[in-house]
Amino acid sequence: MNNKPRLIKDYEKLSEEIIAQIKLEYPYGFEKKLILFKNQKGQLVSALPYETEDHYYLVRMTRAEAQEIISDDDDYDEDGNLTEEAIERNEELLEDMNEDSAKD
């Protein structure tokens, strides 16, 4: 079992860096990657799992929300696939962020 801290967050509340990482991890959308888990209240919740070096994220979203996020995001084409331009832009963004954090 994973010993990393588990963070449950809404997509809109994620940092730009985490969103860029998620887009690169799931270039064909999130809808089919959602999992179900029980929250602290015992309610069944759907979420997108995403793991970084330091944390294990469960990004709360329903299938409908996952579809809406992709359809509203200009980084994805009509078929729900991340565009080549968006892949390059997100990779550059993460590279720049890594360089900035290395300077600190």
C-alpha cells in the first residue's frame, strides 16, 4: 500500500503545475480513468487518481464533470485528445517550474 499522503481535491483547486502533469498523464481524457472510493462520511465518490513523488491525489469529479472539463479545455481537440501544441506547452511549463524550483 502507498504510504504517501493522500490528498482529495477538486480539479478547479489544483495548482497549474498539477493540472499540467495530469494533462500529460491523461492525454486522452479522464472519463475512463475514474475510480470509486468511500469518503469519510461513507459516501461513494468518483475521482481521478494521480500520483506525484510526494503525494497521491484523488481529484473529485463525476463522469459528466470529466467530460465537461475536457470539452471546455482548448488544450483538447474535438475527440477529447490533448493537442500536440498543448503537450509541448505543458512540458515547457513543467520544465520552467522545475528550473525555478531548482534555483530556490
